[in-house]
Amino acid sequence: TLELDGVTRLHRVTRKPGEEMLRENITPTFRSGRQSMMLWGAISHGRKGPLIRLQLGENHQGQRKGKGLNGSMYVDQVINGPLRDFVHSLEAEHVAEFLVVEDGAPSHRSKVAKQARMDAHITPLTHPPNSPDLSPIENTWLLLKRRVYKIPGSRSSLSALWAAAQQVWRDITDEEIAVFTGSMSYRVLAVKHAKGWHIDF
């Protein structure tokens, strides 16, 4: 998600047990009237896939209604289009099956999405439900956000934000993607060493 009032960096807090709710350890968020957009993108090792702006149900004031992206929307906008095409192009190029990693979003886990993946011959990779440290696309999203928010005027409107996101996505190189995807063996070892807890990736 990109927001018009988005921050350009992560905030890290060092605290003692029991201090998580202290005012100085909390970054407030303001949901009311927030203007944002949801993007979807895909990467493979040293390879950048498409980036699309997801269309969500909105009312006349631009506020989201319902529960955001449901399974049918995900199937129509992602699985039966850019995801299928990206996976099949990789498989044709490498003559090998590619497994797809998605996060635990409800739209990804829905029955309609599972059926659509089967119909599109897309094989998901089974993985822990909450494993952002093992997902190199999280690093890619952070890189995109930082660069988008540095572009002058990128947060003046949603259209400007989307234009900036497209520009940044085009400019991200395959070499930059390879840095993130190439660290997978180190990530796995680090997670094992940390016994499943947070690692510095």
C-alpha cells in the first residue's frame, strides 16, 4: 500500500518488556480520510515482473468500502492475468516449473483463488503463514516506497503517486532484485539460528 502521507523509512524502537504501549514507543496512524492505493507486483531471482494498481471498491468520497480486495477481485486482476503470464513466461524460458510464494492475505487463501491457481497451472509453495523475513519482495517494496516518497510532488495526488510508483518500478534493476533474492540461503540459516524469531533482513 502507498499512501499520500506515507513515511519514507521504517521506525525502530528499542524498549523493555512492558513498555510497548508507552507514548514514546508508539507511532500514531490516522485512518480517517486516508488516501492510499494498493499495488501488486511479482519478482523472481534477478527478474522483475509486472506492477499493477489494484482496483478496490470505493464510494464517491474515495473511501474503501467492504473488505478491500476479495478473492474474486484477486483472481480477476492478478491470477488470471499478470501472475499467470509472468509464471508461464518464466517456465517457458527456463523449461522448469516455478513455484509461487504469496503472503497470507485472505484474498490469497480464498477458495476461488485456490481454484483459479489450479486452473491456471500455478503451483504455490507451502511456507510458514507469517514469514516476512523469508520474502525478498518485502525488501523490494521498501525500496520502491523509499524512492517513490523521495520524488518531488509524488504525494500531491493519487495519480501522481501511481505515476511515481510506475517510474520507480521501471528503474529498479534486475541486479537489485538479485541482491534480495540471492540472499535466500542466508535468510533460511539465520531464521533457523534465531529459532524462528526476527532476523535482520
